[in-house]
Amino acid sequence: MAKKGQVRARYTAEFKQESVRLVQAGQSIAAVSRNIAVSEQTLYNWVKAARDSRLNEAKSPVVTPEQMELSRLRAENARLKMERDILKKAAYFAKESM
């Protein structure tokens, strides 16, 4: 359970299904969890849910491709703003040292 102030990670159904497929293909839960940076318990829960045919149950509303694109663009925009700010500071310090 996420502690106060922490955001709980959310994974897409496709990500969960692919992770479970890797385990079902013969890879160990420990190896797959290390590769995908998910705790072993979380991956075990996904495998168990898939075995019980509960993995595909939608707990959240369906995300449209437009919403996914908007989310991706917002993240890219935030990254570019951060890079711009870093370059501004670097230019200022380069100017100061001349």
C-alpha cells in the first residue's frame, strides 16, 4: 500500500498481460520482476489473477487513444520545459564566467 504522500503506480492491462505471458513462458517471477521493475509480489498477484481469469477486469475507465496521446504530449512538454530551464541556467553561468 502506498504511504501518505506517495503515488501508487498504475500499469496498463497490456503491460500486465505481457508480464504474465513472460512468466507463463517459463521465466521466473523474480527474473521478470527485476526486468520490468515491479515487485515480485505485484507480479505474483497478476499471475494469480490471470490464472483465475480476473486480470482483464477493468477497474478504471477505458482510456482513449486521444487521451493517451494527450498524456504523452504533456509529459514531453514538461520534459522539454525542464531541459530549457537547465540550458538557460547553463547559458547564464557560461556568460558569467567570461
